[in-house]
Amino acid sequence: MRALLILLLAGLPALAPAQSLPEGEHLLAPVPQGFVLGHEGEDATGLLQEFVPAGERVEDWSQMMTVRVLRQIGGTHPVAWHNNLVELLLQVCPTATAQEVAGGEEQGTPFHLILVGCPASPATGGEEWFLSKAMGGRDALYNVQGAWRGPATEALVTAWAGHLRTVLVCDTRRADAPCPGTGP
């Protein structure tokens, strides 16, 4: 299962044929062009992956895509999860701001997209922003974030918003959430 998730996250142009997809829910999160896996961790709560531009490290990045698959909180509504995320962020960055960008359903799965900024990151002292897309799957809560250091320019917000539109949850068990290549 982990190998398949990594394959799906690698952003390959074509998915494996339907018969090779295990039954269940899958996160389809293509990796932006030029990004490489910088860190990966998995434990009982789920999977964490961090992708950075080639030549950068997770300790010193200009942009980053973070992927979380939180298995223990499947069925959680993404708005509730984002509210908790913002509360936690405000504890470390009291001047943080957050605004809802979009919400609703995609392929039968609730999603929520927010833009969050911290004017003075405790880690770097500089400005950091991220767009966060949370998807409330039945088997897990899925979160993909596009982050950058520096101001929230229109170009960066537009680029990450466009990328996060391509991130979806599909489920081979559900007709309303079809995985590519598994339709009738």
C-alpha cells in the first residue's frame, strides 16, 4: 500500500491500470515539476511527505509541498481539521492570519482550502505562507499544502491554488469518487 501511495504521489503522467489499484481510497497528489522528495515519515497515525525544489533541503527551502495522510481521523470534516490547525498555528505565531479560499465537495469527498500566513515565523524570523487543502475521506483525512517563504504574491498564490486543484481523493469502492481508469 505504501509503495502504491508513493507511486501515486510521484506525479507520473499515467496511473497504473485499474486492476493493479488496491481496493479502497487513494490520494491523487501530483508532485510539482522540479520538486523532489526531501523527507518521508510514517507511523501509526499516518504518512508525512515533504517535497522541495531540486537542490533544496527540507531544512532550508524556498517552497515546499507537504502531504499528510492521517488514517486515525478518517471521516473528520476538513473545516474542523483546518480550524484546529489554525488554532495550533496561532499558539506559535500569534500574528498569523487565515482565510477561507474554497470549500465544498469534489468527487463526493468534502474539501476545504485555506490561505494561511505568518509574518514572522518562529523558525526563520521571516514571512511564510501556505495554501492548505484538506479532504475528509472515509478512510483518512488527507492534507496537501503548498508553502513558500516570503510574501503571498499573486503569482505564488495562483500557482499553488492551480496545483491544489489537481489534488483529489478517489475510491475504487464508490461510483461517485472514481479513480482514473476504474470507470465503467
